[in-house]
Amino acid sequence: MVETTQSIINHRGESNLPLLLEAARGRCTAAHFGTYDYTASCQITAAHQHMTHPACDFARHMMQVAFGGTGVWLSDGATNIMPVPAHRAAAGATLTEEQEEENRRSVHRAWKLHYDHVQHSLTNAFYQGWDLHPAQLPTRYAAVYTFFLESLEAASERLSNFVEKAARATLVGDVFDDAATGQGLLNYFLRAINCGAVSEPEAIRLTGLTTDELRSGSFVKILKNRRHL
């Protein structure tokens, strides 16, 4: 768990995360960000302790840099506003229409907040996260699938065109692609398949890649092999 400022930068001004990984001696497979302990250690007041606070973005970016290329999985924190009704009827009683409406608004607000938090995590390449209540699962599925599916058509066209032209720079609409963006496009499909938003056969059909190319996970290898065909 990364949940204190000292876990990010130590007293010598060094990045402490690689040192923590080294101290684990191969036992660390994932690093989890603790939103509320971390913001508390930053002296942030309760009203502003939330997933999208700039202090949290800084800590998560430090985690990405420190653990990049190590194989350590990254997991974001949790939304602590639960999608639960504000009013509960006593035994033998019923809620008023006003109370039922307040319950709906309470649940919908919490769902929207959780959805936005998951989208924020995905945008910043944190593909795992904590949920604290079963009723948060619908919005996590909705956020994850929306994140990938809303980009599917554009990503398919860009990757397909780029691979067909064997890494020459391409222009699709107003988006310029070169070799630097190829791996990002491939990563998109690998993550989309991993979460179930896109099937492997669907990705192969849309991109023109072979099964082996897709599973290689390396855009450089794909281009190298195609140039030798």
C-alpha cells in the first residue's frame, strides 16, 4: 500500500518506491494506492479527500514512473461514497414519496461519482481499483466498458491503417500516427480484451493483426516481422 508521503519521497529526497520494491525481495506483485490515508498524510482536509485531488494524481504518477517496466501491477484507491439509500423504512412502515426520491438521488449521485472516478483512473492508466460495496460493481463495469468501446472504431482504423503501411506515418482524420503511438494503440486492444470489453476475434477482425501478433504485445516485433515477409 502506498498511503504516506514518505513512501513516495524519503528523508534524503530520493524516490522511495524502488527501495520498497527492492526490500520486498521479489514478494511484491502489486502496489495499491491508499487515497484517504495519503491525502490525510498531506494534511488535506476531509472535504477535499477524494480520488481526483491533484495530490493523488502526483502520487499515482510517481508510482507509474517508479514501477514502470518492473512487472508490478498498479491499483487505484476506492470511492468512499456508497450508493446506498439515505432513508430506510422502520419495521411495518413505508417511506414517503419524498424519501423515496431522495433515496434515488442519493444512489444516483454516488453512482455518478464512482463512474467518474473509474474513468479518471483509466484515463491515467490505472486499470485496477478497489470497490467497497457490491452496488459499485455496475458503475465499474459501465465505466470500464464505456472507456474502451467509445474509442473502438477510431482505434481500430488507426491501428489497421498504420500496420498496413508498415510503420510509415499515417494521418487518420486529424490524428497523426507514427511509431511512437503504435504501442499505445496496441495497448488499448490488449487492455480491452483483458477486461472483456472486446473479444480477441473481434480485435483481430478490426485491426487486421494475426492472433500471434496481437498476443505478442509488442508493436516493434509486429513491424519487424512484417518487414521480413
